[in-house]
Amino acid sequence: PRFREYVVPERHPSYRYADEFRVGAVLPDNGVTYYDVPGEYHVVGYRYAYVNDHAVLVDPRTHRIVQIID
């Protein structure tokens, strides 16, 4: 919940994903901007991005969406 309160208002530019937008979808290597999660939120091993106007947690090794935040 605290991370959601941080990430939703940030509203960085959003990547437009044309395929089915869902948990498990794999984002492309290029075109998506990935952001580090501040350490205070204890979300280790993931980054976040904005896709289709939603904040998402992404596994940086596979670019797979692991959670849609908002």
C-alpha cells in the first residue's frame, strides 16, 4: 500500500503496449522506461514502469509484468 501511494502519483510517461495488458505479459527490451524502486519500500529485485497509463512492477531480467499497481 505504501508503494502504491508513492508510485501512482509519480505518473512518468506511459508506454503504449498493444498486446494483451496483464500480469505475465512480457514487455519489449526497447521503448519502456524502467525505474528503480526506492529502498524504503523493500521491493527487492524488481523495477517499475508505466504501461497503458498503469504503474506495473516488472522483473528486470525477463521484463515480465509481475503486478499491476493501479
